[in-house]
Amino acid sequence: MIKKFIITDEFVNSRLDRWFRRKIYDVPQSLLEKSIRKGYIKVNNKKKNSSYKLKLNDKINVFELKFTSNKHKIKNVPYKPTKKEISFSSTLFIENNDNFVVINKPAGIAVQSGTKSKRNILDILKSTNEFVNSQPYAVHRIDKETTGVLIVAKNRKYAQLFTSLFRIRKIHKVYLGITLGSLIKKKGTIRDDLFHYEGNEKVITKAITHFTLLDSSNNYSLLKISPETGRKHQIRKHLLMYGHPILGDKKYRFSNKNKSQNSTLMLHAYKINFSIDGIKYNFSAEPPDIFKKFIKEKYLKIYQ
């Protein structure tokens, strides 16, 4: 038996695998990939990759699949923020309009709920006055310990729009980072392939990071960093590979060098700019007090 579906506006530009999990069944990625490879899920009667971007009126055929429910799977219960968290969130907004918000994300909180972190920005935003009658959609991510500019869409149309703009590199981000060691070069570009695993498969991706040295002092450097690509942990990985890891990074660091020198990750998403329908948007987020205090203590010039 074959079930047939036609893609509507709601899922245009969504990935095939994400559409399946939202619309049909929340199946493990490895099993879904296998089903797609074997042709049990076809788009317009053709095999497509799991990353295929759906188009309006695409016809999807799903052959009868028997997925066994995992009785021991923990149900994904939304995080319930405290009144204090909801109240505090009102201080984070940089921009709030009918289609999206821009916030200055604090350290120590994930953008979305995960297996290791239930407390997250999206579930907190759902309870705020800014999201009454709307739904928060993540359009990009910032690491849990990274602070700074974060865009959250209020509807699926703008979520898809922002996703497209990020994909074609029309959204530009600038980070501030404090690294270990004094850089010799004033400017540079790091081009090193990064890899991650999808199941047992190793996936290698091209990654490009530009940096400008703002100042060096006391064996620390303050950098302005512009990632051209948007890979997971790209900046942190690249700077470690370059020999100057981000101060306070507990994952991407030299064995014992910066383990105890600072407990806070000194990486801040400082600015973001993009255009929609000819309108230019530029937003910036003030670094946290601990970041500014460290700059002052180490006699580094203030950021630009």
C-alpha cells in the first residue's frame, strides 16, 4: 500500500527527512536514511537524498513502512520556565516585530531542547508576551555557552526565509573572541575541512573563517571573527586548529593549557546583518559584563 502526499506552502524548502518526522513518524535518522536509500520514500517517483529541499506541489509516495515504537523512549516534554526566567527574558530583546525577534542570548542556555539540556530559549520564549499568538522557530544556532545575537522567527514563512538566507550566505555574522596566545598576523582566513558523523558515516564539510586581530596583551588576543560558512562549532574548532583556542573552551582546547584559566567561554555573537525586500537590518548585542571585565583587566583595547 502506498500513501501519497502533496507538499503545500507550509513545508516548502523543508528537508525531506524533517518533513517525514514532522508529518509522518518521528523515526530515528539512521532508519529513515535507510528507507530513503531503498526507495520506500520517493519524491515525484524518484529517489532523493534525505537533505532534498521540498518544493511546492512535490508529490511524495510513502510505501507502507512498519516502524516499531520504542516503548522506553522518553517523551519530549517542553521545558516549563519559571516566572523569574520569563521576567528576565524581557531584558534580552533587541528587536521585536510581527515576523521575528532578535535577542541577546545569555551563556549557559541552549537554543533548543536536547538530551543533555532541557532548559532552552525556545520554550522560554513561548511563555513571553512577545510570542502571544505566535510560535518561536529556530533559524540558526548558537552554542550553549556562547552569548550574543540570535534570530528567532515567529512564523513558518519567515523561518523558511531565514533558513534560505543562511543557506545562500546572505546573512552575515561577526563574533568577538578572546583567544590564548598573541597572534602574529593582523588578518587571516582559516580554510580547514571539518567533519562530523551521521550515524556511522563520516561527513566532511568545507569551512571558512575570517579573522581580524583587534589587540593582543598578556598572552591573550581579542579577535573579530566572521564565519563565511556555518558549520557546527566551526569557530571554536578552527581557532584550536590555528593554535589559538577560545579562552574558557572546555571541549576544543589544548590538554591542560586553558582548563582552569577561565570558566566562561569567551565567544560572543556581536553583530548580524541581512536584507529582506530591500530593507537592510543591522543588529548588535552588547557583550556580557564578564567579557568586558576580562578585556579591561588584561588591558585589551575595547572592541569595535
